[in-house]
Amino acid sequence: MRLLGLAGLALLAACGRNEPEADEGAVQPTTGATEAAAEPVESPTLAAIKRRGRLNCGVNQGLVGFAHTDNRGQWRGFDVDFCRGLAAAIFGNPDAVRFVPLSAENRFEALTEGRIDVLWRNTSWTMERDTGGQLAFAGINYYDGQGFLVRRSLDLNSASELNGARVCVQAGSTSALNAEDYFRSRGIEHRAVVLPTEEAARQAYGREDCDAFTADVSALAAARTTLGDSQQHMILPDIISKEALGPVTRRGDEQWTAVVRWTQNALILAEELGVTQANVEERAEQAREPQIRRLLGSEGDFGQRLGLSETWAVDAIKGVGNYGEIFQRNLGSQSPLDLARGLNAQWNARPGGLIYGLPVR
């Protein structure tokens, strides 16, 4: 009996060596992880949008180049086109969208309260916003930086010469915080003239209620086009911040965030692969390149993974064009802003930028 007991203990010990002890601090895989990967959880936001029959997209109240209404009351702009592209990906119709104009101060409240489905309003991705528990950033569609607009008559060469200046800035924006950091760190005295909206800040600058207007450089370029004597104003060379702008969704619906992320990515990747608004249907039918076939739904089930049709990317590109086409007509050489691509060039362009399409595979 004693020998048998020892043999049994030895056998148990040998078996134990094949099963390492569990690490109490390790995350254990959950049952059904394979099924979850194969069949994504349905997005309640996407389901509500489909029932409603339209996308509710939060945009700027009026910023030339990004979101504004033309003389016929039609919404135009860079962010507006991304909203239209998302509507096209969902419904096959870029007009199935309602634009909700929002200020910097009420934009996040509108999102978290469910009055909009996505916020596409030149919003900077920051750590505080990302870790606050309510917001989810779906990607970056524009790389910007903060600068200063001044009158040429002041004969300034740098923002460091704004000692004692009155500086107009929008309330509730990162611009106010960045400007305070910039001047305080350099010991430069200034008086912040804080206005409730970007439009109010632009108008105050136009009335000469302040000596400089600070905002993202793209916003300053837009503001300059609205001034009657635009050539009498200049953007100083100083860039005092990094502003990564992109769409924001509500935290807690990861599948919806993925729909927004991959629709934006499809428009970026389309430019890289030479797929345009004019040729997208032809490329969908005739392309032999695997990466184009996957993007345009000729191979794989990527639309199904998002809860969309297999032509989701074709519909988005057909509706608004690729990233380069969207940029050129709203911000680039085909627009009043005439902004260079700069950091917003494709990663493989010459010179290269930071725009990089994630692989669909």
C-alpha cells in the first residue's frame, strides 16, 4: 500500500509538470473568443442609424474648407465629405445624412447624449479626451498645428514678438490652452480675448478688437479668406502645437467605431491604390491586384464584418472620391484655401506625409 501510494504521487507530480501553474495576474481567455472574432457583435448605433434611415453627423458651425453652407444652403467641406462618405458606406447614398452644427463647447455633450452618431468637427485627439471614459477616437484624417494670424502692418516676424498683444481665441478649445502654455513658458505678457465661437473670434479680429488670432493653421487660412483685404494679413511661421484631427464616437460601441475607422481608411487607401470616384466601379469589376479586390469587395467578407454590404467601400468612394480628391476640392489647389498637402500627403508621396492607409485583409 505504501509503495503504491508513492507511485501514485509520482504519477500526479509528472502530470503536474505538463500543466504550468496559473498566473494569478494573467488575463485568461474567455469562452467563445473564436466565435466573437468570426461574428462581430452587432453595433447598436449602426442598427439605430439603419432604422432611422440617415446618419446624424456633428460638424463645425461654419469653417470654410471644413464645414460650411454655400449660397444655396448646401453643406460643403472636408469633414462634410467624410460624413457623406460614411452615409454612402451605410446606405449607398451620400445624401442620407443630417448635419448638426456644433460649437467647440457643446460638441462632446451632443455626442455623449446621442444627438449625433459621430463627431467630425476638426477635433484634436488628446490624452484627456481619450482617457475620459466617454469618447473614442476612430482615427486621424488631418494633421494640423496651431499658429497666429496677424496684420502685415504690425511688421512681425514671429509670435515671440507678440509681447503685450491682445490675442483672440475660441473658448472651449485646445487653442486657448496651447496659447497660454506658449506665452507663459517664454515669459511673454499677453491678454487673451476669449470668444464663445470660432466665428466670433474671427469677427473680433476683423474688427481689430485684438492684434492676433490664434487657432489651427487650417482655420487661420479659412479665416483669412473671409477678410475683405485678405492680402493684408499673414500667418506667422511659428507652429506651437501638434493637432491630430479626426472623427469621434461614443465609448462602448467598438463595432460602430470600427465602421467609422474603416470607412475613413478606405478613402485613404483608395488614393494610395489609384482608385478614384471616376474609376471605382471599373476597378471593382476588373482589378486583379488582391489589395484592390479586397478593398472593393471582390474578395473576402469585409463588409459583413462591419455590418455593411460588400460594396461599402465602392459606395463610399463613388459618393465622395478618395482622400486626395476630398482634400483637393475642399482645402487644396481647387479651393480658396489653396493649402499644400504637407503632413497630409500620402506616406509614399514625394515628399512624403503622414497619411497611411491600413491594410484591408
